[in-house]
Amino acid sequence: MQRLILAACLLATHALANAASKDQTIRACLSCHIDEAGKLDIVGIKALDALPPDWQMRFEDAFDMDSDGIAGRLQFVSGHGQPLIAKWGSNLAAARFEDFALIASAAHAVPLESDAIIKTVKEAFAARSPSPTSPFATEGERGRFDAQGCPLCHVTETFEFEGQDVMPLSDFLLHDMGGPNDKPKRTKPLWGYSQSLWQTAHAQRNWNK
């Protein structure tokens, strides 16, 4: 009986330790992206998984063959033995959230020790991610956006997600930003931008760049 009680205590202690470790990992991952009110600066996490597989190929123009002054190229990454078109990260480092999470965890020294923890982190981000709504409050705003030529990169096509049309306002291609030391960057998605907390330290760094 004592052995059974001891075993039960050890199992309970192990479970509590795992739960604490998972909670600590989630907090570490969210810490750069969230404020005390729970607002997140990453939009459309669930919707991005539903991005049509041919989305980037619709807009790909690596050599500006249409002479509109904008060249954007696909980014391919390894995906379990086959090339995949990347859509995650400002430099398009991954095709799946799970792979991007591992890249980010290595960069920030936050260990993601199992697929279960990565899944929990993704669920935590998705639950707090603002809805991928249009940033245009009026037709006038949309008109100014179009007049400035923004749709050349921030394309205004939509796709269906959970019964509604969503507009990511990104071609999810890499573009040369022009500077001698600038690396190619993904067109920043603008869906839900008015709801996102871009004032977080992480977002401010990207915004300033």
C-alpha cells in the first residue's frame, strides 16, 4: 500500500511539474507579443492555415515581367522531405506554424520539448489573435490605399475562412526592400491591423525597421 501511495505521489508531482513547465513555456512565447489586457500583435493565426495553396503563385513575379515596378518571389523551405512554399515569418522562414515556432524558440532560447507543447503554444496564440478583419473602416480609406499603389504588394484579393471572406492584404512573397544591407522581406499582412497591439516591444522593433 505504501508503495502505491508513493507511486501515486510521484506521478502527481511529475504531472504538476510538466504543467508548470508548459505554462512557463507559453508565457515565455507570449511575453514579446502580448500586453496585460491579453491583446496580441499577431493577426490571423488560424486563418493563415487556410490560405489557399496557390495564393503566392497567383502573384509571383520574381523578375517584374509585368513591368509594374514590383518584383516578388516565392520562398521554398523543406517540409518533411518535400519543398513547401513558406508563409510564416517576416523573412518567410517556414511553411507551418510548428516549424516557425521551433525556429523562434531557438532564436529566443525558449525550449519547445514536444509536439504537444508546440500545439498548446499555437492554441494559446490563436485564442488571443485578433480576427482577420479588413482594416478599411470606410470606402474613402480603401480609395486612398488604392491610390497610393499599396495593392501592388498588399493585394486586395480575399479567400473564405469560417464562412467569411478575409483579406490578408499580403501576397506572402519576398520583396527586395532596396537598401544595400536590407534582406528581402515578406509583405506584411494588414488584416485586423487596427485591432492588433503593434505597440508591443517586439512589434515596435519590426515597425521601426
